[in-house]
Amino acid sequence: MNITIKYFSWIRVKLKKSHDLIELDKAISFKELKNNLISKDPIFQEIFKDDSVKYFLNLNELNDNDRILNNGDVLAFLPPVTGG
Amino acid sequence: MNITIKYFSWIRVKLKKSHDLIELDKAISFKELKNNLISKDPIFQEIFKDDSVKYFLNLNELNDNDRILNNGDVLAFLPPVTGG
Amino acid sequence: MIKIVKESFDLENEFKNISSNKNGAYSFFLGTVRSDLSFSNTKIKGIYLECYEELAISQLEKIRLQALKKWDLSECLIIHRIGRLNLGEKIVLVITSSSHRSNSIEACEYVIDSLKIDVAFWKFHLLDNGEKEMVNQKNKDNEKMLKWREIIN
Amino acid sequence: MIKIVKESFDLENEFKNISSNKNGAYSFFLGTVRSDLSFSNTKIKGIYLECYEELAISQLEKIRLQALKKWDLSECLIIHRIGRLNLGEKIVLVITSSSHRSNSIEACEYVIDSLKIDVAFWKFHLLDNGEKEMVNQKNKDNEKMLKWREIIN
């Protein structure tokens, strides 16, 4: 199964990429995904420690670490917005 | 001496004119002018009885009945405004 | 800038006339002729705007200067039409500009609220039979102005 | 109507698109690129606007529907630019229309305040050396939004 992660603002700048396509053998929780990402790149530790970062799953805000991610899900990591 | 009086909104409609040029032998007070006008046309009684009407003398609001009017003065009778 | 005009105006042009790189925020209020009912409950076909022009300009200039000072505006433009206007036509435009948005927004509301109760314009409905019907001042406009008087002066 | 666009827009045209004889009042908020200082105290030469477009459209549509309902608006137009913008260029336009002015004015302020803290846009200063510098969210924008949350919902 595949999950797309989109990165914005300083997260995109820090990671030097706008998105990732993650391939997984089985469905995992958001928390497990976070641990996966940290094990690959310690920068994610800094991202997940920042309380101002919001997470969106398929355009809806995600606050539940135990939420199971499904094939085709689009996850987005959003720093505080500054439009207008 | 001459005094111009400008009429607006329902006062203009009621009097069927937009202004008057009043010729006077001597300086008089605003109160005396009001009495003059009433004696010429009783419609002025109705105007002066209406608390919502404002009076402007040379573009400044006039609240003093004893104010002496001078040659060249422009007086205006203003119903409540409704612009915008 | 204050203008009392017979002709209509273009929003983009008016904005360009007062725009500046030092501003980040512009608030506009545009009043137009609303399809309304006369007191005899027939549809109006337009409005007629009467004005005591010299007085209106001096009253608008006073409101404009109060707004510029109180809200630290870069500019405040007020345009008001006079004469016969058809349904949908523009009547009045206020544009306020400032560095940050809250100032321009509050100032714009102050200017239009003040104009409605303190400036020498009178509105008449134009009826189908060719007659004019006077529009009355609204109590709520006067009440709202009392609130502003606590803020200004 | 919601638009996220690279190109600029004309205020008169945008007004015409949503104007109707049933409205008497239109409120506009226009945000532009202000000549600002970078954190290193040099003048910026423009901004760059990043956007999560699908999410921003859904967030703007939610704000728009709240405003239409709460303030009984006839229409609410929101246009936001993305990409590189020079000093003085238009960034964002909100137009709200209603029969009477207080509704359009309050709704317009609600929409721009909400957009500033709830919609997926990110602003960067463009510096002389070619670099981009992230703009930070303002605390006062968040605090103002808490006030609205007592009114909406």
C-alpha cells in the first residue's frame, strides 16, 4: 500500500522536498508512521516536537495518533499558515 | 443687506423653491428672521417646529437663536440627511 | 481625496489613484442602488440624490481627517454620486488604506457610518409615475453613531 | 466564488461578476505586498506565496459558507494569489455583498481574519540575495480569531 505525504513551508525547506511516497507492507497507525519517519531521518523528531505543526489526512485535520492509515491516503504536514 | 437661504429635501419640496434671497434694512437675529419668514408664509411654522431640522450658517451649524445675521450670510435649512 | 460627482467611477482606477507600496491593506465600502419598495409598496425604478455640495465637502473632509488621524491611515478616498441613479448603480465609495488591516477596516466603517448621518445628502425614491418619494433617516444609523462618538473625541 | 490564481485581477471586473440589484452594500478587503523589512533589516523585493491548493479551497469554501449563512450575504468572493509577487501587487481580495451595510462589513472582516489563520497559504519574503525568508504567524491574528469563535458556532 502507498501513502503520500505532502510537506509545506519550513518543513518542505528543511526536508528539501515537497512530498514523499511511502510504500508499506501493511496498514499502520499515524504514530507508527511517525516512528518510521524518525528512524529514516532525525529531522522528523524536530517536526513532531513542534506543537504548532498541524496534520491533515485527506484534507481533514488529524489529531488521533492511533488513526490507521489506508492505501491511497494523503497526509500533509502544515506549519502555521501566513496567507492573506 | 442680503441674506441667502437654501432649502433642502422636504423643505425645498414643500416651499417649491431651492433658495431665497432676503433683503433687509438692518441686521437682525436668527429669531427675528424666523418670525419674518412665518409672517410671509405659515409653512415656516411647520419647519421651525420640527426638531429634526438643522440650521447651518456659512457652513457651520447654528444653534443660537440670538445670533445676528450679517450681509452676505448664507443660511441653510437641512432635514435629516439620508446619503450613502 | 473627496469627490462629489454625477458620473459613475471605476473601482480599479480609484484604487490605482491611492495605491502605494507602503500599504498592505485597503478596505472598501461600496453602496449601490438596491431594488427597493416605495412606501406605497411598488418597486422603485431608481433614486435621486440631492446635495448641499459646499457643506457636504466640508463635512466629508472633517470625517476624512478624523479617520486619517485616529487610524493612522495612508489615504482615505470618499466618492459620492448625485442626481438620478438607476437600480444597481454605484452611489458611494469609501477606500481606506493602511499598513495593517484592522486600521483600514475600522476606519472604513467609521467613514460610511458618519457619512450616513452627518453629511448633507438626501435620497429620494424614483417611482413609476414619475414622482419622487423622500427616504427617511434610519434610527439604527443614529444609534450606531453614538457608539462611534465614544471612540472619536 | 473562490479563486486561487497566479495572475492579478481587476477590481471592477470582480465587482461586476457578483453585483446584483438586490444588494445595496459591498465590502471589500484587498491585501497587497507591502514594502517591508526582512528579519536582517534589509528591504524585501517581493514575496512568494506557497499553497496547499486542494486544502485551501476546501477551507475557504467552509469560511465562505459560514459567512453567507451567519450574515445573510448575497455573495462572498475570495481570490488569493500564489507564486512570486512584486511590491505593491495584489495578494488577496474578499468581497461580501448584502442588502444592508453592517452585514457585509462584519462578514468581510470575518473572512479575512479567518483566512489569515485557518487557510493553507505560506508567505516568504524575497530578499535581494535571491533567498527566501519565512514569514511568521502573528499572535494578534490568533487572538482576534478567538473573539470570532464566540460569534461563529
